[in-house]
Amino acid sequence: MKYKVEVPMPLMQFLLEKTSQKRNDIKNLLKYQNVWVDGHIETHYAYDLQVGQTVEIQAKKNDIPFVILYEDKEIIVIDKPCGLLSEQTAKENEKTAYQYVKQYLYKKKENIFLVHRLDQYTSGILMFVKNKKLYDILTQNWNKYVKTRGYIAIVEGQMKKTKGTIENYLAESKTQNVYITTKEQGKKAITHYKQIQSNKRYSMLEVYLDTGRKNQIRVHLSSLHHSIVGDSKYGAQSNPLKRLGLHAHEFMFVHPLTHKEMRFVSKTPESFEKLFKKG
């Protein structure tokens, strides 16, 4: 949004008058370099505006290869693209979501802690926190505070049951394959799914997790003989999207310090939708 200055006044007063934002929200816009005056970033709330200047509110331009969905003094939430690792591996430690966000926050002298992960070829919502106290609380009490983890999945075939719950136990082999096993040998995994739309070859599902085991959705849907498209590791025979058909589209948690519910949504990729427009 762009605003023309018609009367001289401090930047804070101008933004309060021109936008519907509260004072604290405007402070965050300034702090995170989202306010521009005549083409330059301005962070000082008392900056004196002059008649004829242009004030613009927009996301800061940076070199990170993804969209920042939300940021405040304690958390940062990104829309991770398919193919980008959440964190470093033995083969890659530079081009990861963690590293990009770390470099972005380093310029502002802020810390970063990874509290959850997405598979490399799963896109969507990924959250980091900026202080150790919040990191410790969330990682030690994850299921207490995290209320919603939602995904959009494109699977092969038409579902016999348009909604259901998969509950069993998962373990990981030495070759990093996750498989269904017994209660004694595995960890409990619960997945809920509901069909949104389908055609002759594929179905789009909305999936919600009660547990967050590695590759949980991929293994569970494969066990129904409806592998996620592009997931040859777990039985897929097709790859119409030229990527894994899994996207983390919803995340909601209760902030353990403020007790406020915080919900984030990422739009379903257009390529997912186009698959069904073709019939």
C-alpha cells in the first residue's frame, strides 16, 4: 500500500492515521523493515515526514528463496518450497531453510531454533523460533501446544472411503525406510484424511496429524494402496506434478507464553489444483 504525505508529521502518527494497524503492529512493521519512505527503508517511528513524500508498506526485499508468512520478535513462519531441506544433512549444509533463515536473522542480530521439520520434497508451512526458552517449552511439550497440522495430499486412484483414520505403529529401518510394525517395536502414529476432490486417476485429500512421525502421511496413505504421487519410495507409479504431491497447508499452536492461538495457512499449489481441472 502506498500513501502520499499531505501534511508534515512523524511517521508513527501518519501510519496510525492512514492504516487500521495498532501501535504495536506498526512498531513491528518498522522493526522488520517493512516501511519505505521515498524508496528507502525507514525504521524510526519519529521520522519527520514532509509534504510530497511517499510512504509504502511492503515486505522487505531479500535473497531468501521463499515467502515469509509471518514474523514477530519470537517466531518466524515460512512457506518452504518443494526440494529445499529443512536442515542440514551430511551432503548439504548451506542450501537449507534453516541456513537461509539464520542468515536473514543474523543481520538483525536475532537467534534461530528449529522446532519441527518438513520432508525435503514436502512444501508448505515451517516455523522457527527466536529464543531458547520458547524452543525448550515447545520441543518438550509439542503435542500439548500444537493443535493443528494440516496437509494437502494428491494420491493415486479413487478412494473407496472418502474419509477415515489410520492408526498403527511405525519404525524406521537402517536404510531409512519407514514401515508399519508392532506396538512393541514402533511408535504410535495417527492420521486423519478426507477427500476434497477426485477424478479418474487421482484424489486430493486433506490430511491432519495427531502424531508427527517421520514420513507418516506417506507411509499411511501407501498402506491404503493410494500412494502420494511422485513418491516412488512408497509405491507411487506416477509423477504428474514432477514433485511429491504433499503440501503443509495449515499449522496452529497455542503460544505457551502468551496463551494466544496462532494459526497459519499456506495456499494449495496451483499445480495441485490444475490436475483436477483437466478432469
